[in-house]
Amino acid sequence: MKIVGRSLFKGYVRGDEKIPVIKGLDFELESGEKVAVLGPSGSGKTTLVNLVPRFYSPNQGVIYLDDEPINTYRLADLRRQMGFVSQDVILFNDTIAANIAYGTVYPKDIDRMRVSEAIQAANLSEMIRELPQGMDTVIGHNGNRLSGGQRQRLAIARAVYKNAPILILDEATSSLDSESERQVQGALESLMQGRTTLVIAHRLSTIENADRIVVLEHGHVIEVGTHRDLILQNGLYA
């Protein structure tokens, strides 16, 4: 899976003034590549990753997936190719298994073996063993019976279960304490193996091992390279 953005422009309106968020951005993500995107607040990072699954569309420009404009794909088919993990996890007042297999219409259709594998990959096995009903435990409204780290790992387990070839991570560890982040980071490393990954993060531990780091400022790409390359450039990233 290759993702290419060409001359993207996305704006929003504040009063009578159109404020560009992304301006003339050209960006390419090769199949199997892990690319980290970072920059100051308001630089366009989240806007960029929200354009890829068509949460909204650019005002100008085209995003290509395997050389086809993404707006030529049926929306369901496009999003079937993508797993999305953000800092804002949406969970339901249902069982752990049903939350991991989100999108499965009937409980009888949940592949419990795949759920178990996703639980293990997301470092949730110990928690599940401690619950009297295991993966059939109901987690409450928006997962309010779970800690922040457990909720985040459940979102990762959902992405593992989906097994999509493209993975988008939007600040997936930003709201966690250091112990929870350590557990979640291990689960994320497992999830990223063999997938084309676009990751937004501020924490060095998440980005320093990326194949490439793309630095945005005011909607423009200003630096591209590995962690070592960008440190030596002594620019905004450094």
C-alpha cells in the first residue's frame, strides 16, 4: 500500500477569514514504511491524518492510494484498509470481545481466537485473566471501568483484530503516565510490524525509530529525514 498526497490544501473558516491549515503539501508513504509526522501545535498534523481516511476532504489536491485517488474508492472499502488509533478512544458499554471486534454485527460472528490473539498482542492478557468473566466482561459506558492505559491498549487490540494493512496513530500515548505508556508502546511496536504506518507523536520514544520523520510547520513540510539526520541538521526537530 502506497499513500501519496499531492499539493494538498485544507482550510477552515474563522469569521470571514479563510485560514489555511495545510498548504501545498506533497507527501509520500511507501508500502511497509513507518513515517512519523511531528511539529508544533497547529502545524497540520492531525488534519493530515484525518484526510487519509476521508474524515474530510482537501479543498484542493489529491490523495492517492496505490496510484488511485482515494475519492474513487467506496468509503467503506477505503476505511477497511486502515486501522486508526488515537488518544480519544471510543468504547461501548459492551463486552471486551465485542469492543475489540467492533464492526462485527452479531456476537456469534466474533472470532474469539482472533480476539485472544489481539488481547495478547496488546499486552492485555494479565488484565483479562484477573476478570471473572474474562473477555466477556462488560466495560461500562465508554470503558469507564478501565484505566486510561487499559482503554488505550483495548483500542490497539481492536486495530490488531482488524488487521488492516495501513495503520494511523494519532498521539496514541500522549495522555498516559510513564508506566502505562511503556505497556502501550510495546503493544504499538507489535502492531506496526509489517504495516504501512503514519504516526503522529511528540514523545521521542515513539518517533526515533521511524524510517522517516516529516516535520511540519504552518502546514508546510520543512524537514524530512531519520532521527539522526535531523539532529545533525540542527533545525526545528533538533
